[in-house]
Amino acid sequence: MPVITRIEDLRCIHERRVPRMFYDYVESGSWTEQTFRENTTDFSHIRLRQRVAVDMSGRSTRSRMIGEAVAMPVALAPVGLTGMQSADGEIKAARAAEAFGVPFTLSTMSICSIEDVAEHTTKPFWFQVYTLKDDDFMARLFERARAARCSAIVVTVDLQVLGQRHKDLKNGLSAPPKLTVKSIADLMTKIPWGLEMLGTRRRFFGNIVGHAKGVTDPSSLSTWTAEAFDVSLDWKRIARFKDMWGGKMIIKGIMDPEDARRAVDVGADAIVVSNHGGRQLDGAVSSIRMLPSILDAVGDQVEVHFDGGIRSGQDVLKALALGARGTYIGRAYNYGLGAMGEQGVTRALEIIHKELDITMALCGETDVARLGLHNLYVPQGFGDPTVLV
């Protein structure tokens, strides 16, 4: 077993262990991947303010996200196809998150179903939904989430039209993978992954197949997917989802102050500053650059969370010090899942927590709630998306 000290170590193992199409699904963005790259690299422009001779004992990273107690303000973001990174991947990730004390968000496009995850966990988790046309399917989806004791829904609003991801098209991404000469050759080098997959019955989209109208098997899924997303989505429909659900709603995919204000108007309990991990509009500004202006617009009216490019506890600290109330990791925990299953997700959380805790101490803080701009050196104009720093 190699010595694993950082998220990058998990990524390297993930790349070796998981079939190329599923690794590329995680480690890619749309078009030129500019936004995908800058989501991560733009953190480097923000520097930390070191303090000394401060009593660093009794430190705490505990906080709350949408009123729920968390061991640190980091949630596992919704990621589709997680069950293809490791057999029963959503169950493994949810169990790791529960044991660690952070929220887990299940994607609608998961391999394990809502019911699967609920059966294997003891605490409520969050459920992510897309903005789909079919009200009957959405109503049943919400009812299934209520039955599974989900404590919040996360509505993804930036996927009305799918951004083109070249790697997915070239790899022929599918769940389970299509058997071509190329994919078979790749699978022959991933024997442990393949043996795990043979041991599970969960290889399709568990929330869709058998639940959506006309989708009785995986072969009918592609037609449904092409027609299901609501390109006519507007804020009235998002408000309708809030009414259909009747509980806490987080709106994910906010990248503009005006959209943030509209999310407040429809009753969001929290918004997530996110550009879908650079997988939708390539050429968009990184999430971390947009965070300050969105906080200026609505920060005292709604809980503002942050998603995009986090690869360390220092990234988490920077987002929190800028004013975010919570953060999300997607790729970081999927690296761990693909590398080592449930243990890998736990390791990813441990790495981020340790980095957050030590960095907080070296910045002279003992409570994550007291992080603020006084802990950072932020370049002039960084929070203005029209200024390139």
C-alpha cells in the first residue's frame, strides 16, 4: 500500500484501477476544459495570512449546513455514475460520509437507487434532482426521496442542455460499458474492478430504469435522457419543484449575482456557487472567482455554499474565509472511491480535514466559524469576473 498524503495520490491510484471511460468521466470538462482547469488553479491566486503566538489548543472544524450539524463544512457533491467507479459506489460513499459526519448527496443519475442507499445508511442524506419535464416522474421521485428520509433536495439548474465532453463521446461512455475491442482491451487491465462489478447486481441507473415512463431496461435509457431535460426551464418551474418537495431545497449551479437573487426569491434554503465542475459552459469564470460577487449580492439572505475545484483542505479554508457557509467535493472523493472503495472516500475526507485543521491553526484560528477575509491575501479585482488576475 503506497503512502497516501494528498488527494493527488488517490487520483493516481484511481487512474490505474478504473476503466478509462469512467476515470475520464470524472477527470474531464467540456470543450477545451479551460474552466475545468481554472476551477482548481485559481485557488493559487489567494494567499494565506500566517499568524503566530496564538493558543492553538481546542480547535474545532464543526459547523452547520442548512441547520444540520457537520464534522466540517464539507459535503459530498452529487456525482453521476459513482457506482461505476467502484461496485455499489454510492452506498460506499454514503456510509463513509455518515461515519465521518458530513452530508452525502445522491445524484439522480446514480447507479445505486435512493432505496439502495437508504437501506444501507442510518442517517438522512441529501438527494439531487435535475429539472425534468415529466411532472409525474418528478412527483414520484420526490415521494421516493421522502420515503428514504432525505433531509433536503439539491436542484441542479445548469443542465438544461448538456455541454459537450469530448472524452465521453470518444470513449462511448455507458453504464455498464459497451463491449468494443477498445473497451475490452481496457477492461482486461482492470481485473480487480471487474471482479467487484461481477459481484453486484447494481450496474444500471437505479433511479431511472423501471421508474421513468418507457424506461424498462438500459437500452431505452438513451432515448429517455435525450428527451427528459426541460430546456424551457424558468424560475416559476423551480418554485414549483419547491412546492412539490415541501422541504429544504438547495439550488446548485448559480454563477451570477442576478440568478442568486432569483434563487432567493423562489425560497431556496441555500444556493451553491458552481459551474458544474467545468463540465457545462467552458470559458465560464471559475467558481472561486464568482463567489465574492454572489456573496455581495445575497450573502445575508441565504446560505451560500461553494463547489468547484476543491482538492485540499486549504481550498476549503479559502472558500470559507471568503464567506461560503459550506463547501462540496466531487472529484476528490471519487478519486478515493475509485482507488480504494469506501476506505478511499474516508481517506479523502481525512486528508481534507487534516489540511483544514492544520491550516486553520497556522492562520491563528481555532474555530472554523471565525474564518474570514482577515485570514487571506486576495488580489485586487479577484472577485470581479471582468478583471483577469
